[in-house]
Amino acid sequence: MLQRAISPLVLAVLLAAAVSAPASADVPEDWTELEFGVLDLELVAAWITDVLPTMPVARICPVDGPHHFTDTWGEARAWGREHKGTDIDAERGTPLVAVERGVIVQRGWHWAGGFGVYLLGSISGDVYYYAHLDWIHPSVRPGVWVDAGEVLGWVGFTGNAESAHLHFGWIPDHGPGWVDLDGLANPYELLRNICGA
């Protein structure tokens, strides 16, 4: 695989003194149970110096089990919305795993997305949004590093969903800060490359 330089935005996240909650006025009302953790700067600095320069961008399929998906980007949804992601159908309880090595930046509950997790890729700088989870793994908290393939939660249909699936959102090169789903891009081709058609 091709080597990639670290994104300047990811570097800013890695060098931050802490992952801290936004001002209460910046937190959407429909998110609850937000949790934030402190990053260990010495470990982060060692990782940047010793490991990061040799790492390729390696992504794996976020659904660890039988699944099916089609390109649903832009499809009409209730209340005049457009679909801004790819729905990956799988059996309820199928493990959902980190698509890339990175750090958890948010987790919580949203009326539409149900239980959700946001993962910031450590090399790409991309943010990946996992929604409608049946449950989030207890160790998955903001500030926690996860390896590609590590379990984040399980397929469900929480929030505004009628069947078991993962709603997978992708924000290329998002960088640090509160994730508000601006900058979403169609993840279909990305998923075809890492999961197969």
C-alpha cells in the first residue's frame, strides 16, 4: 500500500492537551450521555515519532459478518431529508468494527441515528459515523484509541430505523472539533473497495 503523510488536521488532534467537551451552547440538545477523555501526550508523541511514519492507510469493512449494501446516497427520506450515507444491511447483533486505526471523538444517542459512534482515522484524517447501533461496546469512549478491526458495537435499529443495519457516514479530512456532519461525502465507493460489492 502507498504510504501517506499525516494530515495536518489529525496532527492538531494528536497534539491537543485534552479532548474536552464543547461549551454547553454548542452541544446539540438531542445528544445525551456525552463522554470525553484526556489524551496521554507522551504516548501520542512517541506514536507519532516511532510508528506513524511507517504506517500505510489501512481500512477494513466496518461490518464483521455477512452484509449487503447499495448506493443509497441522496435518496429521499421522511420530513424532506436526503440520505447522507450508505446503509449496510446485516443481522442484528453482527459486530461493527473500526474501519481504520484512530481515536473515538464522540459517542451517544441521537433521535434519528440512535446509538452512534464517531471515529477519527489517525492517518487519513477522515471521520466515520456509525449509526443505529444496537449497543456501543463499553470500552468505546471519547479519547480511546482503537485498532482497525476492533469492535465498536453491534448492528441494530435504534433511532429512526425500521430494520437492522449500519448507517455509515464518511467525512473526508474532517480534523479536530465537534462533529456536526457537515462535509459528508458519499461512502459507497470507499465501501466497495474495502467490503466488496
